[in-house]
Amino acid sequence: MPASTRIPPPLPFAAQVAIFSRLHEANPAPKTELDYVNPFTLVVAVALSAQATDVGVNKATRGLFAVADTPAKMLELGLEGVTEHIKTIGLFRQKARNVIALSRLLVEEFGGEVPDSRAALMRLPGVGRKTANVVLSCAFGHPAQAVDTHIFRVGNRTRIAPGRDVDEVERAIEDNVPARFQTHAHHWLILHGRYICQARRPRCAVCPIHDLCPYEEKTA
């Protein structure tokens, strides 16, 4: 969205409550579709998911996490071992280097434990703000909003959280979505964007918030 584009106002409080109440009713406890067994494997899975599908990542990490579910075990596996496990994922060579580097940093500076701080997480190679927010949300239950392309689209299209870039959408979610829904907000929005409010042809006919959404170009 161009910087000069005027951002419409977010939906009012009552509409936000109604929308998230319906999303909660349809899926009371949404979860990430990435497979993981502990905070460390979640960090690795999310880092590997950049420019890759969750399905593809899960196929690659099934064998990887069976033999290396801690930073120390990942270091023992080594770069070649990690590379062999994830070679079906895009950018696998650089991602393998990041996995080894972040594992080493966790061992050397964090006692082998994943930190529950956004700043500390973002020090890990291959971990940006979005990845850090996913980990804070899924592993530690913190109401962090990890904005990807799906959430950016849904936030603007529905006006739940309009913004010119992912940072503005993240702030708009934090500012406008009622606190009672913040813990699961990013999961509801990403799943809604992935399966209902799709980019090219949104499935408006089966959308649970169809009548509350101001999007004008609704499909039949």
C-alpha cells in the first residue's frame, strides 16, 4: 500500500467485538499449523517457514526434530545434517546456516533456552519481528501479533486493522481488537485469510463475518 494512500478508520468497537466473538465461536482455541514440540523447535519451524508453506516445512522438520529437538542436539547434527533434512525447503542452504547459528547463540548466551523477550529473540539469526511474535504468542502465551501477508490483507480488507505496512497493521490490531481476543487474534486472522478471505477470490459466501465486513467487492 503506497505511503500516500489514505487509511480508512478501523471498525468501531462494537463491530470488533461482534467479529471476534464469531471467530471465537467457530474456533475457540486456534493454533499454528506448524508442527513443533517445544519453544526451540517452534523457533526453527517459523524461521524455516519464510517463503515456504507450513505443509512443506512440516514434512521437512518431522525427521529433523526427531533427532534434534534442542540447540545442543542441533549443533551435534551439524550444518550438513541440517541441510540434508531441509533441502526440500526454499532457500534451504541459508536457512540451515541460520539454524546452526541460532542454536549456537542459544547455547552460548541463553543456556540452551529460548528467551521470552522479543528483543532477545530478534538477536537470533534468521529471526525477525514476525517470527519473534509467533514464538511469543505460541510458546509463551503472550498476545503478540505476527503480521504476515494474510493478516495484512484481512486487516485492510475488513478494516479490522488497516495500515500501510505490517508495522501499522500490527499496531492497529493491538489498538483496536478488544483485549479479551488479543491472545488468539493473529491466529484467527491468518486462518481467515488463508482459507476464507483469500487474495484473488475471497470466499464471501461462506464467510462467518460477511455481514460485518465493509469490503465492497464481495464475491457471490
